[in-house]
Amino acid sequence: MSQKALQLYLGQVVQTTNPLQFNSGYTDDETGEDLPPGSIRVRLSAGEGTTVTEEYAVPADPHISRIPLFGEQVILFSAIRGTAVAKGSERHYYLPFTLNIHDNVNNNVMPFLYDNVLDIQDFQSDGITVLNENGEPEQLSFDTERDVVRIQPLQGDTIIQSRYGSVLRFSGTHAELGPYKEKPFFRDGKVGDPFIALTCEVKGTTSGDSLTDYYKIEDPNTDKSFIYLSSTQNLTKLTFAQDNLGTGFQDGYQKPQVIIGSDRLIFNAKNDELVLVSATDVKVATPSWAMDMDNFFTEVQKLVDTCVKLAEGSYVYSTPAGPTGPSSALGDLKAIQTKIDSMKQ
């Protein structure tokens, strides 16, 4: 089979009259064919003054779904279709990414770019300007356009930023940070050692001005929720809810660690245990207590042992009638003592 050159197409996402691709799939009006989930209808640019055509496109990568807005510009390419009867006989349009036409993370809509070259000027049902020519596109669930500030890029990073100010960053320790507007909160460690950060709404991305602020960066003290996976980095910005975290807590830790932060954390083991295991200690800090659990349980064991000796009469109280004898609570205390002893490592 001869090789076919890859051809790219510029298109515009059009608003269908019944956008069920976000529900259960929908059907190609011309062929009656059921379209796969994630399909979108795109108006292709055929050149200046030429009548445009519309085609359906599917995500190019089955593992990554990018859902463009109606009216956004997209890049498509045509390639073989696995459902074709003859090998390579049919081509299909695939959607790899949205065109960054406005340099706007939140919205890259150009709603009436091809309106003047439509065969049928029916803006009620055929165009993305569903109400009138050159009007705003009517989105299915997308609400108000925002000016979203970009996340500070660091050389060599892979960054996935959402329309809404959240970000997944694959990064590492960088050799030089001087040229960057915003400096990362993770520093030091061996240059090139990996660091991963997942953040829900970096502060300032949705309330700033992208033309003046230009970049924002993650900050564990101000962002809404986050998960960090480190290797050798020192987290220079990380304020804990309590100042006292127990004895022996190591600040400036530069070994692999996972840090989770938010206003509230819930660990819900729906069908089995929640297992907390530590090679050294488990620390619990509240407004009234800062406990090292290894020490805490050791002291509880000592307390129970003392209570057993009192109940046995080994430790006695002096009374006018003489020293106290064994207590009737001895059996219960010994049962507790046995259980605690069985838990000791």
C-alpha cells in the first residue's frame, strides 16, 4: 500500500442542533452511521472564497480527551479508519489539539469566522451562531469566559493546564531559576531529579490579568487543593496547620515524599481497612495535642501495667484499716493488658 502524506486541516467546532455527543453518542445525519463517543462536528476551511464543508472528527488519542468549545479553532488530520471494509480504503478525521488562536487558556472561540461562505445562510440551525449572524455561540454547559493566567513554564517541563486554573506539572530540580518571573516552591536536590504536582486552582489564575501578570505558579499555602510527589526537593513554602508536629519532626526534608493539602481531607476505605504504616513513627497534631504515636502507645502500655499492679495489690494504698488488697477489676485490667501486649511490635 502506498504511503499517504499527512495533511493537516484548520477547522472550527460547530454547534449541532442536538449535541448528544456529550450524552450517549449521536448519528451522522448524512450516512445514518452511529458516531463514536467524543465525536465533534467541524467546519473545515477550504480556502478564501471557497464553500466550506463540515466533517465529523474523533479524538486522535483514545487515552486523552480534549473537549473544545463551540466556535474554537482546531487542527485535524486525516488517517486510516479501523472500521473500513477494505484495509486503508477509508479515511477519518482525527482531533489532536485546539488551536491557541487568542493565547487564552480559558477560551479560544472565533464564532463567525466562516459564516460568510456557507451554502445555506441558516443561522438558526446550521451555524455555530445559532441565534443570529455574528452572534455569540451558545455553549452547552460552559458558562462565562474568564481571563486565565498561564502557569509559569520551566524549561523542560510538561504542563497540562485546564481552562479553569488547575494544572498537572511534570517537572524536576532546575539548575538556574534567575530568569523566571515566578520561582517554584520546590528547590534544591540533585538537578534533574523528578517532581510532580497536581493542583486544583492555582491562586490568581482566574482573578489576575494575563497581559500584566503573565504567569502564576503553584503555592501550597494559597492554592485550593494539591498533591505533590517529590524525589529530593526541599519544599520551601509549606505552612502546616499546627506549629508543633511532635518531637523529631524533620523540616526541610529532601528525600522522596508525598504531600497532600486542602481545607479538608477524607480517607474513605469503603470495603476494607485503612492501613497506616511507618518505618519510624506516625505523628498526629491537633490544636490541643501533638502526639508521636509510637511514644503515645508506649505510655498507654505503661499506664495499663501500673493499673494491673494496683489491682493485684502489688502497689498498695495505705488506709486506716491497713493496705489495700486485690481489686475486683483485676480480671478486666489483665484482659486489656493482654490485648495491648499483643499489639506491640
